[in-house]
Amino acid sequence: MRAVSILMALGLLCVVSGPLRSDLPSWAWSWWLVAGVWALGFGPRRGRFGVPAVAAPAVWCLVVACVIDAVMAMWHGDSWIILRQDGKVLLGLWVACVLMGTLPATSSMGAGPTGVLNSATQLREALCWAIGLQMVVAAAVAIEWPRAWLPATPIPWATAVALGMAVLAPLALGRPAGAPSGTAWRVGLGLAVLVGAVAVVLSRSRAAWVIFPWLGLLWVFMSPRKGRALAAVLVAGLAALGAGIWYDHQQPVQVERGLRLLDLLTELTQWRDPDAGTSVGSRLLLWDAAWSSLWAHPWTGIGITERIALVQQVVPPEQLREVAPLVHVHQQFLNQAVDHGLPGLLASLLCAAAPFALAWRALPGVMRWQCLGVGVVHLTGLMFNANMTHGTYAVGYAVSLMAVMWMNADASREGASND
């Protein structure tokens, strides 16, 4: 088991440093994949194919999505890129289940006799701190580098950070079984969430900002005094929105000024007159073209190559000089629909449904809130960008689901035994 522990330690290291480079999350996924395969030879595995009952609906959603993508990719003769992205999420969740079933769960929070991670409980704590440190790294990147220089394109990068916040926030507010006692644990994770919030704000990626109303909702529902919590959330939200608009007013008028709140309001007032040179306007043009393409080719789509040609015809690269030439339609669901028709749209919906399926079978409490938070952030990100076309985002999504399973290993086993 020493080799498994070393591979997981490498995965944790890549999680911490993930926001620095776009390829580091893929390394984390690779180490854990090897660890999962290695662990198959050790210990009993609970559930069919090593998957506990609590995770079975989510796994089936991802299995069907991968099968659809594989069939449609073969039909068009396209690359296997979409299958690789959905496949990373599927294998990530499966590896989490395998390791959860093979590693012995102990009550000790310290290192084992060999000095390396050797239990689900230790892994739970280590992964919490790894994601917390990832928030610190992400904030440092967002402070040091302009939005255009982020390691990945802004929305996938910021949404991946928000997924980490969705995983940590319920742990900071709740009292999960098996977590360290005392307030230092919760205060540390709470500070990590706040630092992650700095990174998300500085990214200026508005789709990722759904994490903030979600955190407010979470605070209200987990607070013993819901009325006071609701009032505090409303006041804080209005104050933050007012401060953001005031800050934008102080910036010179340009394509993207300040936090981009005023630009968003201006573009929304012009939604009847789409403009390929603006963020919202280009999305409206692309979505309209995507719908037309879907209904012209509803069962098979047009494939990846033709989709790229369609996008660059609708929004020519010279129209958006501040960004790289667009190759997708700025929404995951329509992007899949254009590529693979209605079957592709179904695959995308199933992939987005996985965290909600996990929440449906989870016991009430921290795990359910984590799954719902991941689902809300992921779904919102997919509505405004084709996040899953970025392999690093697919890994971030997979890691968030892996983290939820590992951090709630005992509750997951209890849920499995009750079925």
C-alpha cells in the first residue's frame, strides 16, 4: 500500500499547485488513476465493481454519457477529446469509490506506521487542506496575473476554484462525522473559502460568481438562527453589489472595465441587438446559430470540425481581438448538441446531473450540501461556457466529486449498507 500512498501524495501536491499551470490538474488525475488501479489488488471492495450504492446513480449517468460520446465520435470520425473529458470525470469518481472501499478507515488522524497516508480518514483531512491551499495558490495567481494571463481561459479556471469552495464551505459550517474536533479546523477551512472568493472575484468571470449566492443560501440553511442569517446575507449581498458597481464607475470606459458589472448591465439592455464584439452579444449570436444547426441536424450533429468552422463564421476572430479565436459556442449543452445532435445534448445533461444524482442518494448533511453546491456551480458554468472542452476543467470537476466521496467515506458506507 506504500505505492498507493505515494501516488495519492503526488496527486495531493498537484491539487495544491493546480491553479499555476493548466496541465497540473491532469497530473493529479493521472496519479490517482494509477493509485486506483494499483489498489484493486488490496482489500475488499464494497458494492458492484467497487462502487458503493450511494454513488451508483452518478456513475451510471457518466457511463451513459461516455458511451454516447464514444458512439458519436466514431460516427463523425472526430477526435476522442470529448470522450476523454467525460471519461476523466467517470474514472475520477470510480477511482474515489475504489480507494474508499480498499483503504482501511481508522479513527487516527496521524500518519500510519510507515509515515504515509494509509486510511480514508487521513486522506479526508489531507484532501481538505490540499484544496484549502489550492485556494491560496489561486488567489496569488489572480492577484499577480491579469485575467487574460490566467493558466486556463478565465471561466473554466474560476469555476474550478468555485468548485473547491463548494466542497469546503459545508465542512466549515457543519460538523461532519470523523472531522477533527475544535474550532481551528472550521476556521481554517472558512478562511480558505474566503481566500478562494478573492480569486473568483479577481478573475472577473461572472459565471463563477454563482458561488456567492450559493454560499449565502448555505449559511442560511445551516445556521441555527435562519432569520438573522438571511438578513445578514441580504445586507452583505447588496453591499457587495453596490461596491462592485461603484468600483466600475471609477474605471475608464473600455471593453471590459473593473469587475465588468456595468458592462454586463449595458449588454443585457441590448440583448435584442446581438453584437459579435461583446461578451453577451457574441453568445447570443452563437446560441442562435447553434439552435439552427441542431434542428438542421438533430440526430447526428455536424461534428467538431464543422462546428469550429461555424463558430468562426458567426464570430470572426478579428471581432474579438482581446481573446483567442473562439472554437466553441460558449455553452456546453449547445456545443454538444451542435457536435452530436440530440444524443450529444443528452450526454451533456447526464454529465451535469451526476452531482445531483450523488446528492439524491447521500445522507442528509454535509455530503448532500457539497454535492448540491458542486452541481449548482458546475451547471451554471456550463450554461455560459463550454467548460468541458477544457480538459483541465474536466479534471477539476472529477477531483471535486472524488473529494466529496473521500471526505464522507464513513457516511457513504453507511448509506450503502442501508440499501
